[in-house]
Amino acid sequence: MAFAALAGCAGEQPLTTPDGSPISTVTTRVAEVNIVNADRDPARTCLAPTAPDPGQADVARIVVTDPSLLDAICALGIGPKVVAVAADAGTVPAYLGPQLGAVPTIGATPDPAAAAEAAPDIVLSTPRSAGSAEAFGETRAVTIPGDGDWRSEFTAVADALGRSSSGARLLEEFDTETRRTGRRMDAAHSQVSLVRFTGESEMIAGTDTFAGQILASIGVQRPEPQRSEGSFTVTDQNFTDADADLIYVSFLGERGLAHGEDVLLSDRWLDMGAPTWKRVLAVDDAIWYGGDGLAAAWLVLNDVKVSLDGNS
């Protein structure tokens, strides 16, 4: 879930001191566990603007038919070029910030008037959303392979938008920083557990999850029971498989939060090593597991930077 939602309902007037100074109402703890980067500013997610490759004509107006493609555009720093998202309202990831959140969502089957008003130079789709591109007639459409590899998807978007060189550079900068972070924080000697709370159970996140991949690129180790690609459900029999030097927990929606609070305050949980040592931290599920690109990868990396040595 997005922790910003815990800070109060939209539209509420901010609390102030008698002199008018704002009082922060951001929730920083859940069930006695600190939230990593609780005051994250989504307006700062996107990276600096990139230029097209030499000799490449730039695009001015972009439509995407799959909101997951917006992460790559955000990382390329060209969010202002997106004029419409051919998807349902509320599907743009909140972590991408207000700039992309304000782009009109015109439905998965946009009507001719909405398509004409968007007037894109290019339409980016994935195999699951390619049908939505038909509404834009003869406009150039590029289908980005949806093979689940966020790096290759980012590269494909960069190529489609004439920014192959920038795409390669940005990935190398990220890889360089992950290696540097791993060395600086001695990540190879840390065992980290990833636990996701749903409405009815808790899951151990596998190494093939987005968060699992980023931790691996940093060089963070996982406990032996957590070294398989697939995620698995925690049961009475494998409950202590969730333990490690540090546990990152997250919550899938409001029901996941409610269930997570119950477990995090239970005697059985508190008797494990990491909770006893105050080595449990909460992260944003929508970024660590819902993220699917370079912009989200930087957010996870930055979370690790400020928390791998931290306590709850």
C-alpha cells in the first residue's frame, strides 16, 4: 500500500501551529515498526530530462496504453510529453508523482473524440494492451515486449523514443550505484528477509520479485529458506523462515495493513530474532513489489541506503 494514504484523507486542511506553520501528519510507524522514507516526495521520483540520440527526431506527444510503461518515461525524464493514458482512471502508479498522475486517463477503449484530442506522435503499448492502440488509427504504435524483465522493457521504451544511448547510460549509472552501495554497506554479510502481509496471510517474497531482484543487484543476501525464485505463504510450520538479520515488511492494501499489525504485535513474531533486536522495517508495497522500472528501482535502492543498517 502507499503509506501516504495513512497520513489523512485528501482534501483535509493541514494542521498548523498558532503561527500558521504546518504540522506534519505523516505516519512514521506501523505496529511499533518504523516506515522507511515515510516522508517520500513523489514529485521527485522522475529523473532529469534526456535528449534524443544524435540524428533522431524527438517526439512531442506520447500516449501509453499500459500504465506500467510510465515508469520508463519517468526515468527518462520526459513525463511532460505524455498527453494521455489509454487506461482506466486510478491506474497510474502514485509513486510516479503528480506530473504523471495528472495526465488524463481516457479509458482502455477511448472514444474517437478523446483519441483525436490526444493527437499523439507515438503510442506505446504492451501485448496485453495493444488493442487500445487501434483507437489512434495510423499513428505510429510500438508494442513493448511484456516479458517481465524490467530492464529489457526500459531499454525497449528508450529505443522506441529515440533515446537508446540515454537508456544504456541510465542503466549503467544505476548498476554502478548498486555495486557501490553493496560495498559501502557490506551487503554481502547481511541476510535480509522480505515479508508481505495480505488480508489473510503473509508471504515470503521470492528472488524473482521486483524487490528481490534489486536486493540481489546490491549484493544483499537472503536467508537460506528464501533463496528460491518463487514466493510462498508463511504457515505455522515455516513461520520462522521469515526471520533474518533484518526484515523488510510491507502491506498489500488496508486489509494487509490490518493483518500485518496483528502479526507484528503477536508474541510469536516478537520472539523471533530480528523483532527482538528491533531489526524490522516497513516499506511501501506499491514500490517494492508493484514497481516495474528504473524509477521504482532507484526508490528501492534509496530505501536500502537509508535503512540496511537501521533499526525499528
